[in-house]
Amino acid sequence: MNIIQGGVCAAKGFTANGIHCGIRKNKSKRDLSLIFSEKRAATAAVYTTNLVKGAPIAVTKKNISDGYAQAVICNSGNANTCNANGVEIATEMCNLLSEEINIPAEDIVVASTGVIGEVLDINPIKNGIPELVKGLGDNSAFAAEGIMTTDTVKKEIAVSFEIDGKECRIGGIAKGSGMIHPNMATMLVFITTDCAVSPEMLQKALSTDIQDTFNMTSVDGDTSTNDMVTILANGMAGNTEITAGSEDFKTFMKALNTVTVYLCRNIAADGEGATKLVECKVQGAKTKQQAKLAAKSVICSSLVKAAMFGSDANWGRVLCALGYGVKDLNPDTVSVSFRSAKGEIPVCVQGAGVPFSEDKAKEILLENEVEILVNLGVGDCDACAWGCDLTYDYVRINGDYRT
Amino acid sequence: MNIIQGGVCAAKGFTANGIHCGIRKNKSKRDLSLIFSEKRAATAAVYTTNLVKGAPIAVTKKNISDGYAQAVICNSGNANTCNANGVEIATEMCNLLSEEINIPAEDIVVASTGVIGEVLDINPIKNGIPELVKGLGDNSAFAAEGIMTTDTVKKEIAVSFEIDGKECRIGGIAKGSGMIHPNMATMLVFITTDCAVSPEMLQKALSTDIQDTFNMTSVDGDTSTNDMVTILANGMAGNTEITAGSEDFKTFMKALNTVTVYLCRNIAADGEGATKLVECKVQGAKTKQQAKLAAKSVICSSLVKAAMFGSDANWGRVLCALGYGVKDLNPDTVSVSFRSAKGEIPVCVQGAGVPFSEDKAKEILLENEVEILVNLGVGDCDACAWGCDLTYDYVRINGDYRT
């Protein structure tokens, strides 16, 4: 498997674009994105479990209920959520695109991200769609920019791999930043592939993968109303369609996982206000579930996050987070180390502190990618969770988001 | 019922003191507190549910297993948690006090608060105990100061009430600030009363009360390892001992609730870095449990907390928090208003936004006590939760707590 260029346009038959249409006031920010497949594509999606759901989710669910779609349209700057006319507006977005690009409105995935509870004006979208469609091309980067809100960098990746003697590609773009604490589904992520996969197996691949990737990512503990991960597979790589849990399916899953882990790490690293990526790697758990609960509890702790911001080896807070997050924890078998490119330092062994060099620990934690290594000492299951530090800028950004 | 002066010394027979013994480096900060009852007192306690527990909790549990105690000793600056010799040190604290004050070590409640995982040196405590005991008197304020960590104000209150023709008193002190997200028990709170209550009924009163008070308070979502609420009842008011769920018990519960709600509000308002107290009052819920989940989810949301810091009427975040926090929510029946001393403003009715004056909303939210009023519109149960805003200072304090 190779990392390649091209994002969501890397897979055969996919083009994309992103423009500024006027939803966001800042004219230098793109706010409307489109991904298009030459051929109708098998499509799978997972959505937020928040009971307050964005209107676009209802429309997308209906549109892809037959397992196929051909385009994705997404605006930023307004979530089209908690509005009386939300479904109407999301449907209108599909209808307008359908007319311009000449595909059925029912083959369109629609998504929105931004402020909740303000009516989404259809006019800038209506006026922008012709330019959006006209500019379709190898523009994954524009599409990645058009879905950003408080993100500071665009997130895109693509990989190539071989199945059935054919070269296949998977590419993805994502938006993250704030309100990131996916539960069963997550954020806005659009993935494209030219690998031929049946809708059922595509859904299975996605639903399985997110359990260990997006669902293990948290910026602030808030599960968004508009989270959505969608994957379109148009089959243009020419491989025999994957329709069962074969070796080919495993190869596909592995490629998909490379894409999703990359996007998770980037979403976490670019969490609102974040100065560093924090990974919690848990080993020695009794069960996979225990390992996941442990990793996520550490990553979600405000106190651990603030300590990481201060590059403070305050491992007591890691123990504390394990103690309230893991029901059947035995504190006496827990060991903790911190690690980064600057080295690794054990700070707690079998539930008690060990002497360590504060200077060395500080040096390790000052890096912009740090790992919290936890060994629960009771089994052989592991898990990883991705998060970021809690900073002044998180507070600044969210104290004044609407204005 | 009347609010009175005196804190934990308001009830007959109780004296207290707090000194600087040298655990904390800053000599102007008291770090060792003592509460003493002339008579052995019925004693009840509730503890943290964190599985990583401070050593003092184990010692206290053992000491009050017979339902009685006569003194409370507590240090700040070090939590005596995750140390190999923790139980030994906590036991030694009881033994040293026992010798000095001439009561059995088994009648002493011991507690510690501060950094986790650093060995607690017994020497400053040993050297300080004679002065601590000598200064016993009407010094509730000193005791309240001696248990503070990052708290900026001491928390104490007392009330008087009548039972069985006798005037009774309940007083309490608390420390709060950070790592405040009690779950079945909470923080450090010491309550004294001269009302005669049997150990069983005292425990029942406390265990019932905390469900709607301390357990509905959150500063940062982190459940501490050392949380403890203790109440000592020495019976010196002279009333007939309360031994069952009588009218007298109800009167006692009401007085206790006045003390605990006051302490909860003050702990929330003095949350680490907080600029304001945020109360979420939920009405119209189907069940009490639904009301509590709703109130707590709103209070715990980092995004709602940051919006409150910015005095931003971003009610979409309130809906979002309800949507992931309440399993059986119907978003279409939810209404939200903001309220403070400056007035009340509805922002969402039946799940959709309503036009409102941003200027008026800002004026309301700029107050230092604000209420988020939620009506779920599906029943007649209600609940209240207490929290605070998320500020630059929370990050500053916790990015650099150990140094």
C-alpha cells in the first residue's frame, strides 16, 4: 500500500471542487464543496447518534437508502440544524445540483456544518452551484477547504493498493476542529474509492472501521448534531466486486483504515485551539472494551488535556481519569509512561509513582505529538485514542464563535 | 430556618482550627485543618466512586465503620494518593492527633487534597499538630482555608432550625475548584450539627441529599480520587434523637439541603478560573432521571461553558448537549431561555430558534450568575445542576498545577 496525492480525486472517475458562495462572510474562505463520480457509486454512511440531528442527515439517509449515490454537496458556515425549514432547504440543495449536473436528486449526499439554529439562506448556494459544477476537476484541496469551519488546516489523504490484480485507490477529506466527540459516527468525512465493493460490504467496512478510528477521537467531549462519514465506491478500478468477507475485503479494510487513522490524527491535532496531538495507547487490558474505555477516558479528561498544554507530567490525572472511566480497574497493576520523538519516560509503575527527571519529562512533552502509554497489567487487549490539549485558544474560539 | 454565622463551629460543642504547617510552600496558605467535637458524634460519609481512591478514604472508612467519630483532620497541598505508603501516613496522622488531643485514633476522620502521586511527608504534620490543637476555638474560617487548593474563596455556611422544641444548628465547610464532577459522592465537605440523629438516619439523610446537590455539580467533568462528604452529629442541641423518617427528619433534611445547596453553588461559582455561576434548570421532563441527565449534560458541555464565558447566547450548543446527553429526547418539544438578574429571554421554542435581541441576551449573560432554563415539554419532572464557565484561567491553572 502506498500513500499517494489527490485526496478524494485520487480514485478513478472522481472530480471535486470548492468555492466561496457567500454563506460565510469572509470572502477568502470557501464555503461550498462538491464531489462527483462519473459513475453511480455504491455508497455507505454512518451518522451522529446525537438525537438533535441536522436536517441534511435526514435527506441524505433517504437519498442513499438504495445503497447508491453519485455526488456529495456540502456547505460550511451554517449547520442547517434546529431550523423549521431545514429539510426543505437540504432538499432544495439536492434539487438545484441535480438540475445543474444532470443526475437524479436522489443520488446526492447533502451535508452542512457550522452554527446551529440559524436559517440557512438558499440564495448563495443557488447562485454558486453553476460555478461549483463548472470548476469540477482535480480539486480535492478546494473541496477540503470548503468544508472547514474553525479548522486551521485542510485534511486530505489518499492511498493505492492492489486487489484482484487491479490497482485501487481510496481518498478522503475531513473537517474537524470543535464539537468533536463522535459516538457511533463522526464529523464530516467524505471518502472516495474506485475499488468495486457492494453497498452491503461497503457499509460493513465503514461501520467496523469507525469503532476504532473516529469513535476513538475526541476534541472536547461534545458530540455534534451533524456528524457524518460517507464513502462512495464507483468500481472504476475494474476489480471483481467485493461482495463477501474475503482476503480482498481484508485488503480493502486495511487501506480504508490507513485513510481513516490519518484523518483522525489530523482532526485531533487540529482540534480547536490545539497545540499538540495527544495519543493514548492502552495495553494489557482484560478486554478490548476495557482498553477503549481507558484510552478514551484519558483523552477526554480536561485536566489531562490542560496538563498536556503545560507539558506537565502530571500522571496522577491519568490515573484519576482511568479510575472514573474504567469500571473494573485495578489501580495497583497500572503503569504509565510518556513518549514522544524525544524519548520515553516511565512515571508510574504498578499504581505508584517512580522518581523521574522533570526536565526530561518536560522535553518529551514539549513535542507537538505526544503519547500517553498506559499498561493496565491484567490482559493482552489494546486500544488507541486520539485527542489534543486544552488551550487558551480553545476558550477564545468558543467564547465567541457566533460573532 | 435561619442562616447564621459560625460555619462548622455554629453547632454546640464544635470547635475548629486551621494552620500553615509547611506542606504547601506558600507560607501565607493554611494547609492543615481540624474540626473537633466535645462529645463523640454520630458520623456519616459518602466517598468518591473513582476506583483510584486516596489512601485517607480507606482509613476514614475503617474508623467510622461503627457510625461514630469525634474529630476531622485534613491537609491540603498533597492528596496522599497513588503512594506506596499512603495508608501508613494517613494512619499516622490519626495516631499523632489521637495522642495530642486524647481521643481514640479510631474516632478520627482523615482527609487529604492536592497533587496526586507525590509522597506525603509526615513531618510538617507531626510538628504542626500541637499548634493546631492548641488553637481550637471558634475558627471555622481557618479550617475552611486550610482545606483550600486552587479555591479563591473559602466556603462556609450555617443554619439554625427547631426540632422537638430545641434549637439545632448545621454548619459546613467545603473545598472545590477543580477535578469537580462528583459521582455518588464529592469533593471535600465537612458538616457539623448538634442535632441528635442516629448514625443510620444521618447516613440516610446524607446519601439522599447528595443525589440532588453535590452529584449535580460539575466544574470540569473529572471525578476526583479524594472526594468525601462527612457529617458529624453530636446531639448537644438536646432534642430527642431522630431514629426514623419522622417530621423531625424532614425538618433536618430541609436544613441539611440548605447547607449543601449553598456549598454546591459556591463550589461551582469558584470553579477553577470561573467568572460566573451557571445553573441549568430543567422542567417538563418525563422522569426525574431524564431531568437530571438533561441538566447535567448542559452544565458539563465544554462548548456551552465556553459560550457562557463569552456571554454568547449560543443556544444551539444547549440543544446539542441535550441531544447527546438524554437518550429519549424529543428535540421538537424542547424550549430554552436564558435568565439572570437582568431579565429573561426565550431563544428556542419547540426545537426551533425564535428571533431575539442579541443586545438584551448579552446583557443577561454578562451577569455573574446566569440560568439556562430548559423545558423538555413532555412531563412534569424537574432538576437543577450547577456549574461554571470555561475560561482562559482554567487552562492557565491546570496547565501548570504542579509547579
